[in-house]
Amino acid sequence: PGFGKVKYSDIVNDAKTVEDVVSYGLGQKGQRYSPMTEINKKTIKDLVPVWNFSFGGEKQRGQEAQPLVKDGVMYVTASYSRMYAIDVLSGEELWQYDARLPSAILPCCDVINRGPALYEDLVIFGTLDAKLVALDRKTGKVRWKKKIANYKEGYSYTAAPLIVNDLLITGNSGGEFGIVGQLDARNPKTGEIVWTRPMVEGHMGFLNGKENGITGKLNASWNGDLWKHGGAAPWNGVTYDPDTNLIYVPTGNPAPWNSHDRPGDNLYSASRVAVNPATGEIVWHFQTTPNDGWDYDGISEFVLFEYEENGKTVKAGATADKNGFFYVLNRENGKYIRSLPFVDKITWAKGMDKNGRPIVNEANRPGNPKGAKQGTTVFSVPSFLGGKNWNPMAFSQKTGLFYVPANEWG
């Protein structure tokens, strides 16, 4: 195994090189498409296991990590904020890093992690107590460690970071605990923060330590003080387009869960938000489930692709939302192009208007538990686990098709 530096150009070209995987999603656009042809319908029958590796012991919980591979070394995270470096040929562990987590962590939905980022001689990942750790790729020793937020207030971190224009881009988790969703850009060599952009209307963004304008408009889509703990956590990572120079941020559910307690659209929850990587300013947004009452979030990855229509190339992005609809948007301006259901028997909405806003079936909204002796039973499709959850989809440049891991349930 070797430990050559991962240059930014390696990350930009990740989708074109088959000998390594140096970014989450196999390239910043998140297509998860490899030009490799050696494994195909004919040869797949010849694949056999060469080695296996256990993440071990009582900590054998959920595994949601995508491994990264560089110079014959695999870097993969495991539950409870652990990181492993493994020799790809032999399956031998080169080193392990185990974050010492406090006992009072508040991870919403299992103690998982979705993977690291590679940059130069570092491997960087986030922990369940809302910290970022940069390790030396050769030794596993800590090079820097930074706090994202206070875990005692309900914050955690589970996403894989993405390197964009030599910046480390991270979100946060914890929408169930009334946190404020936020995107941060840092210097990956030092962990020092460059800008921060809250994803809830009314909160101030910062650039180089100075105020950089509030997100949206105070009280525009949140009544009273509700914006102070609005959720909207970008807990599933981002994608990036060098053509438009925009970061695409999927955001989670609004808080609290009871939608009757927070009238309005609750921006920028359950949305795809386009952010300028130089300043952290929001360029456009598209909300998939306004005033989300079903826990549909908006965290499905925004996968970038092009297609031909009426003799023109459309720069688009697609997302298969937890709410059961598959959306195609213009990635330059966020304009709605089309949507279609990708699961059966959707109950919560009757379809979309011309701007892609759902025509909501209000009778299917979960009832208001406050002051009610007995509500009426509501059966929702999709369920709160979504028509698609965190499990990422892929786009084939060969077929022009998307491959979506969908869930039929209510």
C-alpha cells in the first residue's frame, strides 16, 4: 500500500479514474457511475470473496459507509465513530481510530457514519458528538480536531464530507431535537472555519468571522420564535457542480414534528438549496414538502446530469424524494422541470402544480395531538421512512437511466 497525496484535481476527476475512489458518490456530481467494464453481466458470476473484515464486537451496529480507496488502501468508517485503514489486497488492518464518545450523545437514528473525505495526506470524518477529526492517512494519528456544535443540545454528525474548491464542506444532524441545520466550509488542512450558512430562515450566516446576511427573511415562513429551533439539518451530504459553481444541499425535516404547531412553509426545511461555495450565500432553493407533517425530509441527494431536449442540452439535477416523487430541476436556477411518482398509491398529495408545489391532501396530514382526546387514524404512503431513505441512487451515463432504491410501504 502507498500514501500518495490526494490532490484536488484527483477529486474533480474521480468519476473518470477506475483505480481509486477518492470522493463520496464517485465524483462531486454524485452519479456513482464508473466507466469500468471488467465487471459486467457475463463476468459477475466469476466474482468470489477474497477476504472479509469484521468491524467487531458489541459495536457491530448499522453500517452505512461508502469506502474510499487510494494507493491500495481502503479508508472506511464504522458505527460509534470509528475509522479503519485496510490493505485492499490482503484485507489486513493497517490502523484503527476510535473516537472516545461521551455517554450522553443524541444520535437520532442509529450510531452510523456514511464515510470520510480524503485530502492530501489526510482522511477526515465526522463523529456522533458533532466533531470533525482529521487523521494522518499513514499512521491514523490525529492531525486536527474541531467542534461542529454542542452535542448536549442535540447536535450530531453522520454524513460524508465533500471537498469543494479546496474547502471541506459539512452539514449537521439532529432535526428531531430542535437544532438549527447548518452548512459549514472549512480549510481542510487546519479545520478552521471559512463560512457558515444556517438552513433555517432568520439565522445569520458568517464569512471569515464577519456577519454575511441572514438566511432568507425573518418570520417569512416561521411564526414568532419558531425559527430559533427549526431543524432543517443537511444530514446526508452535498453534491457540487463545477460548471455552475454551486453546492447542492438537501435539507431535513422541520422541528417540531407536529406540523400544526408551525404553520407556514418552514423554509429551508425539506428543500434542495444551492449555495455559492466562495461565500456561503444561497443562490436558489426548491422545497419538496412545504410544512412537512409526515417526516419526509428533503435529504435525498441531488444528482447532476445533462440531457437533450428540443435540440438543447439541459443542465439538470434529479432527486428521488422521501415523499415518493422523483423531481428533475434546472440546476442553474432551481426551476422545476417535471416530477413523477416512483412509488405506488401515494396518499399525501394529489400531484404537483405547474411550479412543482405539491397539491396536498390535507385529510391525510397527521392530526394535531394537542388538546385532542382521540384523533382519526391516517394511513400515509410513503411511510415516515420514505419512498426512498438515505440509500443513494445512481445515474448511468451509458443508459441515461437512474437506479433508485425505493420502498413501497405505508
